[in-house]
Amino acid sequence: MITAGIDCGSKNTKVVLMKEGNILSTASVLSGFDQEESAEQALNSALEKAGIKRDEVKHITATGAGMEAIKFSNDTITTITADARGTYLLFPSTRTIIDIGAEEGLVVKIDDQGKVKDFGINEKCAAGAGAFIEAMSRALEVDIETMGELSLKSTKKIPMNAQCTIFAESEVVSLIHQKTLKEDIIRAVHDAIADRNTSMVRQIGIEKDVALIGGVANNIGFVDAMNKNLGFDLLVPKDRIAPEYVSALGAALIAQEKSGG
Amino acid sequence: MSNAESEKEYWRWTESRYTNPDLSWEDGDIISAGVDVGSVSTQAVIMVDGELYCYSSMRTGSNSPDSANNAMDWALEGTSLPLDKIQYVVGTGYGRVNVPFAKRAITEIACHARGANFIYGPEIRTVLDMGGQDCKAIRCDQRGKVTAFLMNDKCAAGTGRGMEVFADLLQVHINDVGKMSLEVDEEPEPVSSTCVVFAKSEAVGLLRKGWPKEKVLAAYCSAMAHRVVTLLLRLGIEEKFAITGGIAKNVGVVKRIEDELKLKAPEPSIDPQLAGAIGAALFAKALVEKERKKA
């Protein structure tokens, strides 16, 4: 039986297609203005990759900030539940999940059965989310994909005073004027967002193992800063699925259950 | 960005300078000055016996000493007053310790309260200073002495910088934002996001829905007003109440703050962005008097 999980993020809409517990395909498109249209496109692209027809999909579960807009889904689940399910499948030893998306950060604590015990959320401030790194990459005129790699080349730790994304933009510009090396500035950017997320996790309480998911987990500079802050290595999805698809994976798993699979 | 229109810098507010035609520095006893190096703007104010003689207000550059020098040079331009005739200079604001010719640095909280007392009169008990990168609610006594304050300097929501971002986004000159936001028949729901980054995305969504610029600006001005009112209410308001800083010139925000508080803020007779530098110049005058007493 085939099911689909759709994660309607504030920036990207992701789809995971599953068949009997196996991942068939994934697809991601920009969420844009019409979220249902974007979800449709992402689903079609995933279907095409897997070589299956729409009517073979028995159940569709939506999650994420824009989930209510997906009228063609059978049901919806919260990002917290989706994160718990998706991460538990990939790393059953996980007890704490950190999910950093484009516009929000989540911490979810789960037990040894993958059940949600507690969670925390930041959706009020861009400074702890992917939008922060994106704004800094624009100010620095550095492609966001290369931010991670570049920051690992830095040999100098410099402080970042601004907390707010808007103020940090001006700070980055003045650092550029002072001829600070780009890699050192980028490292400071990653340190700043890692510090904010570390304190969010500490508030909820850290229990090992800790997994990092969400689009920002693709940034190796941010992962490195988080690992240094925590003093151990985070589990980051890599081989089976990319970190930004974990919520959609969780939704697809729940869709399997709901339809009796 | 490709076309010239989108390259226009809408946030760039008008810099200004002024000399009081009715005063001459040669006849004065105490010549004092205050320089307020803020994160966004820098003001230099020169006073003759506690009366406003000349001033300049300009954009802060990439370093504080240069910004202070430039503002002072421009304030003195055309006045025949040489810098070394100024007996005492006090620096204030974010860059206050980097004013090369200042004898002393005093916090902007003290200076704004003192400046508001000068601009609006001794009945002022609560001052809301809306600066470029921070916002302060200050309580003071009849001499303009600070008795309590609260401040937000961590987040751009409720600051001038936040308004500049919106001026750029909507391509409306910052000087016109307030007036334009009042050109709506009905007050819309305020922008719901606190964070300026998210508020920007929200505004883009509203424009796509077909909202005219005035309506989007109205929604943002009222969100900003609500945000600073929260700060004021936490501190507690005692009448009379006045607003200083750059946003005091934005009628859209001021009117909405007044409506929410059901209080009227007096019209400023002098540019309210000068309050910090005026306060600093008044402190400088008091310090000259103190030195004289000692001698």
C-alpha cells in the first residue's frame, strides 16, 4: 500500500511517498503563495520519480505551517508528531529532536517508544531559524549552499553582538567594511544561531541521543557549531533521506497506520 | 535590482541643520554642546546659556568618531563659532564613548529625559524614546531626572530600523509613511508577526491579496504602536506623556499610540530627534557651572 506525507513549510513544501515502510521517492518545491498548488506540484513530482499513478496513493497526511491549505489530504497531524515519528524511524535511540526550519525552531522530546513527552517552539523570532542564515547570506553575497563549507575554513572566532536578524544585517555589513574575512563572519553567524538554539534545547532539557532535522541541518557549519556547543555529535539524517524531509516522512508513516497498513 | 526606481533608498530620511537667527554666541556666557551618536542617526546640538543655538542631524556612518566629527562640523558650519570656544561637550547615545572632543559620556536615557523636559516642558513624567535600534520607556521628575525606565534593544520590532525596512519594502519614503498610513477609511487588523523579518513576509502576502500600500502601512504602524504601548504599560504611565526620537515624527505611529493609550502627546516645537543631544548639551552646561563653583 502506498501513502504520501506532505510537509507544507513556510519556505518549501516537501513530499515523501512510502510503500510498506519503505521510502519510494521524495520531492520539494517552493511553497510560494498558493500552498495547495505547490503541494500538488511536489506530489506529482514525487509520483513521477517513483513511477506510480496518483490513484495508487491510498492515504495522504499533511503537516507543517500550511497544512490546512491542503484540501486534497485525508487528514493532518502536527509537526511535533510528524517529527517524532520520522526521527524515531531513522534513529530509534533519539530522545531529543531539534528541528530547525526556515521560520521556526522546535525541540521535541520522545521516549523509547517514540512517543512525544515534551516540546518547545520558537516561531516568534527569525533569529533562531533558517531565515537568519538566509538574510546573512544575502548581506554577505554568499550563496546559502556554500555558507557551511566556508565557515569551516575560519580560524578566528569573532563575536556577534546583535540578536535580531535586522540588526545583525547591519552588523555583518560593518564587519565587511572593517575587512573582516568572510569565513570568520559566517562562522560568527553560525555560532550566533547555534547559541540561540542551544539555549532553547537546554530550556527543555537535553537527553541523548539528540537528532537534528529540518533544512538548516544541511548546513555543516551550523551542525559543527551545535556539536561544539553541546560537547557531543548530533545525529543528522543523511543516507536514507535528507534532513528537511523528516516531517513529511513522519506524516507518510502516520498515513500508513491510518489506512490500516 | 535592475530599474532605478527600486534602487531608490526610501529609508533615507532628510538630514538637517539649523542656526538660531536670534542668538549670537559672542554674547553668551556658557557655550555647551551635546553629541548623540545613535546607531542610525547622529545629532550635534550647541547651546548658548541653555538656549538652542545651532544643530545638525545626520545619518551615522560606519564609525562613531567620524560621525561625531561630521555632525559637529556641519552644526558649526556658517556660524563663525570655533570648536575650541565650546566649553564643555557631552557625548551620548550608542557611540557616546567615541566622541573625540567630549569631556564626558552620559547615557542616552538620562539625556532623553532631560531633553524631553526641555522640549515639552517640566510637566512631562513619561517619555517614550523611539530610536533607530532601540525603544525606551522612561519615567522622570519635574527636572527631567530619570526615576525608572524599561528598554528594548534586542529586537527591531518597535524601532526606527523596523520602519525603514517597511519604507523600503513598500517603496514609500520614510518621511511619508506616517501620513500615508492614515489615509485609510477603516483601520485594518495589525500585522500579526512581531519579528520584522516575518512581518515583511506577512506584508508581501497582504500586497498579493490586493491590499493598497496605505492599508499595509496602517497595519504595520498599528502593530508597532501596540508593541511600544506594551513597554509603556509595563513601566506604568504617569501624565504628561511625550514621545522623542525619530519615530516621534511618524504621525501614523504617534496617533495610534495616542489612541491606544487614550492620551495625547504634545506637538513638539523642536525636532524630537534632537532630544538626546539637547539633554547632553544641558548636562554639559550644568557641568561647566559645577566646575566654576569648585574654582
